[in-house]
Amino acid sequence: MAQPVQSPGGTISVHTTERGLPVALRLDPVELKKAPAQLADEIMALCRLSAARAQVERRRELAEKGYSTSVIDPLRLATEDELARAEDEVLGDEEDLPPTWGRSV
């Protein structure tokens, strides 16, 4: 099972199915001070990121097992590019972070 996805500050954590349906949500109490629409947008973005990560992993597994793109593509799994866009949306630009905050690849 994939790891939960966390907001950049670690105050929101979500775990979803491969299709993005949340199965676990953890909120730091500080998040409850935000406007409801803003909090909902952040949670939804994390759900999309979690789903994209799971789908890319599934795509890789299927490719490693020898399935062709003609079999994989109709499953409508996220691509590496879609995952990169989702990570940029949620995690932003890493250049804004101090060098010691870099995430592992």
C-alpha cells in the first residue's frame, strides 16, 4: 500500500485509492483555521497527487510485466507528465526551499 501524501508543511495527510477516493485523512488543528473552500481545495489537490502516484506506479508495474501500451493506455492511468504537474501543483517549486529541505527522489 502506498504511503500517504502530505502537504508541504505536513499539516494535511491523505491516503487514497488509485482513483483518488480518500480512505484516510489527517488534519493538524491549525488547518481548521483556514477558509473551508481553501482547505477543501488543498485536500482535493493532495487526493489528485496521491492518485497520480498510485496510477504511475501501476503503469510501471504493468509495463515491467510486459503489457503493451495498447493494453495499458485504455486503463487511463496517469502518466509521468501528469504526475509531475500534480506534484508541481501541490508541492510547488523546490527552489524556494532551503537546500537541506530537498525531498528524496
